[in-house]
Amino acid sequence: MDYKPYLRGQNKFLSSNMLWDANKKIDVFEKVRRIREYIDQHLPEIEGDRLIHMLAHCRVYWEGKFYYGRRTADPEIRKTRKLLDLTKTEAILYDLLIKSGLNPSTIYRYFLAARVPEDLMKEVRMQRMSVRKAMEINANRKRVRNNRKGWEMLEEIRSVIRKL
């Protein structure tokens, strides 16, 4: 798959209409909704969770880092690594984003930001909190929840051992 490099301003009309409303900034969640609708019009077979994974592949392909294997600091190994190709559906999605003037890396970040819970989403919409802070709070909540489950399991194991 041989792609031309992204040219800024190419098909700017479509991307600007999608992400801006009469020179007013639109919140991230509205952008994600509009982009998802646009993608669903052209690729209805992609489900929600699968779309984020495909956008992640498009992002690393866009950055030129879509390699097979582990990361390495050795420049000699880097030269010999083979770039992976996108699957057919990912290539269509990538072309769709590029032709509409959307940066795959930015779109992927938008979709990640839109995965925050409703209470944080409400705070971001009311401009009481930034998207970055909402994502940070969400990550902390997940970490605490997983940590709490671990402690509960340890307490359960200890109680079982005491009974023996």
C-alpha cells in the first residue's frame, strides 16, 4: 500500500465543517459523534470497540512505526525491521481519514478522550475540567478499583487460611 503523505489543508472544507461550527470550538464528544457518524456512513461494518483498535493501527501507520515485534534502541535492528501493512478495512479507514483531511493521530486521541464516564464528561462539557484531567481521573479510578479488588482477594485468602 503506497500512500501519499498527508498535505495540510487538503479537503479542508470537509474536516473544518466536521470539527468546527461557525468558527466556534466544538467539544471533543461532539467531534467524536460526528466522526463516528461519518465513518459509519462509509464503513458500517465496524463496531465501536473495534474502531478504536483500528484507529490505533492507523495512527502508528501514520507515524511510520507500525512494526512487527518489540521496540528496540539498537539502530541496526531498526533498519532491518519490516513495516506491517494495514488490513483491508484499516486501509479503507485510513484512506477515508486522509481524504477527508483528518489526522489519524488526532482522531485516535479524540476517541480515547471520549471514553471517560458520564460524570467526568459532564464536567468537561461545562468547562469545569480539561479533557486531559478527566482522562487522568478516570485512569486513577481504574487503578484504585483494581487495587481494591486485589486487597479484597488477599483478605479473602487470609480468612480462608485462618479457618484451616
